[in-house]
Amino acid sequence: MAHLLRGLTADGGVRVIAADTTDLVADAVSRHDTSPTAGAALGRTLTGALLLSHVLLGHHRDRVTIRVQGDGPLGGIIADAGLDGTARGYVANPSADLPLRDDGKLDVGGAVGPGGTIEVTRSHAPYGEPFSSSVDLVSGEIAEDVAGFLARSEQIASAVMLGVYFENGAVHTAGGIVVQAMPDVQPAALDLLEANVKAFGAVTDGLRRGSLLESMHEVAWGMDLQILTDEALPLSFACRCSDEKALASLAYFTPEERRNMIAEDGGAETVCHWCGTKRWLEPEAILRLDEVPEVRCPDCGTLWYRDAGNVMTREGERCSCGRPVVLPS
């Protein structure tokens, strides 16, 4: 079972957050039918989002979203996670694949591409506005990019290890570890920590050697690590899509376009980009969308407002066609 543990050294100088995400990543790879390279990139990003949720968030309803946009063939990755242990995500081009690197490892960095950014958004539901911060990619390998984000945007010195190991085309092991030096850490502890991380090697190698708990103690060897998690936090791939949200997505189409769907196909199929779930919408449900008052751009037909509480744009802004937006008072 996928799970997460948190620990702190006895002197409070080093924090360790670790996750075994094997089952979660296998689920994501299956849902999106990814290639090994795309699956490794998605798995690393999902794991990174789960670890970051325990670094950056403070409320159980908060969420953290990672967007990785490089110039490689993957076309971008997005992952969302929260303190409840749930995560979801997808890759723009799930079939993208590259030959193995010279060292025999999957070329995630080449697939992502080094030219681009990593953006992290913290959503504070149900209060406050989302806060986003973006920095340039370091390598496209995800772990180095998450560490670079923490160093440059959050001023937190961190070692980040993320990995997905495939065997016979299937996810065998996946996980990640974040090790952070607290402000009062002693220099000798930093030297020991650096040596430990270097000796530990790849996180998937550590998880294949032993348990997640054993991997944490390897990384913090000689530092008297205290486990803070009374029980391991279960992790799972979980989406927040629903039949209602799928139907609402058709509101962006004009009434004429929706009637054409019914006439040509007898209804409409929607696919959730987060989890790949397909839903078939019957004509009766689609036609009910016409009953909700809405305001559209007189020039291009873009939806501006629906009386059900969905405001797509604000008064005074400009539509994509350039026309000023005027909403009902």
C-alpha cells in the first residue's frame, strides 16, 4: 500500500518526509496508458506533489499543484495533492518515449526538456486566493527541479529524491524522499547528511533494499531520527471529477453545438483529463443545460456567465475576441 511517513532528528535540525508511491503511480500509469518515460515523469511529479503538500501546506483542505512545462516531447505535466494523501495528475503526451540513457536509465530529463519552468500553486480552500510561484527548470528530471524551486522560491535548503522503476514494462517501485535542513542545524550534521544522501543512491534502489522506514533511517544515519507519524498516511490516486462536473463542462459549448452533439451522436462522451474516466451524457441531461440563463459574447459566442454561479470572466475584462465584457447587474 502506498504510504507516507514524517520524521525529525532528535535535535530538530533535519526534517525527513518520505513516501512509497508504488501503487499510486501504477494506478496513474494504467489510467493514462503512458509509456515508461512518460509514466516515470508523471510518477515523479505526483510523488513530488505529495511530499510538497507536507512542506508547504497547513490546513487539511489545502492543495498543492505542480505544473512542469518543458520544451521536450512530453508537452507538460501537472499533479495535484493534499494533506489527506490523495493525488491526481496527467501528462500532456502520455505516449511520448525516448531511448534509454547511456547509463540504462529512463530519459525523463530529455522527455521533459530542460528549457521551461516549474510552477507550484497553493490553493487555500475554502478561504483565500491561490498563490503561485514559478522558477526555471534545472534539468527536467523533476527531483532536481523541485529542489531548485524550494531553494529559489522558498529559501529552503533541501535534498529531493524521486524515482519510478519499471520492470517488464510495469511499475515495480516508486517513491520519494525530501530531506530539509532547519535553520538551527549544526554544520557537522549537514556534512553527515550530505554523505548519507550520496551513499543512499536512488530512492527506488533504497525501497527495493528494504522498507520506507528503513530508507528514512539510512538517509538520516547517525542523526537519531524520530518518526513523527503515529500511523503511516495512506496515499491514493483520487480524482474529484463527477457526473455533475462532466455535464457542466458542456456549458462552454453553445446551445446549437450541444444540439448537434445529440443529433449526430445521440449524446456526448466526456473524458476527465485528470484521471481518464469516461462518462456518457444522455440527451435529456444535455438539454437541461439550456434551462440555465447565461450570457455569451455577442461577437464570438464565448461563455461569459451562467446563472448557476459560474462566472467565467469579470466585468470590464476583454473577451478573447477583444470585446469588453458586460455582465448582468
